[in-house]
Amino acid sequence: MDYKRITAIIPDTSIENVKSNLIGLGVNWITVSRNRGHGEHMDYYQKDRMTDCIRIEIFIEEEKAICIADAICYGAYDGENSDGMVAISPVDKFIMVREFKEVA
């Protein structure tokens, strides 16, 4: 089975909507972390011009990737430059650690 990695950077204010959409779709594997950065939108009131944002990483079966990316976009969309971004990347190999066995 082929897998994709979805990486999304969204405003921290959008996480509840996005999380609700992903739970509704039955997404099981998700990593969420708080970050600081900027893309098109910079916070000119901060010295480093960075904004608070959320980074989401999901590993999902290839056939579900577009649907999951769309759910993130719908949850984060506000029509502003600061809405964020979503990337879908191929995964060369996907190994569940609990199923890994060392070969002697």
C-alpha cells in the first residue's frame, strides 16, 4: 500500500476547525506542533516578524490524501494571506515500529 505525507502550516486560530474536520473523517495518525514563522504574512508588530502557527503532519493512504488535504483547507480557510499552506509528499517506505522485527 502506498502512503503520502500531508504537511500543513495553518494559523493557530484554525486548529479547532481543522481538528474537527479530521476527526470527522476518521484520521488516526496526526502530529500537531506549535511553531513560529512567516510566509506571505508577517507580523510587523513583532521584532522577528514571526507569527504563531500550527504544523500538522499526517501519514495517510494515497487514495485518501486529497480528501484529507481538502478537509484541512476547508477548516483553515478565512480568505486571508495568512490562511496557511498544505503540501502532499510521497513516502518511500512506511514502517510500523510495532511490526518491525530485527533480522539477525
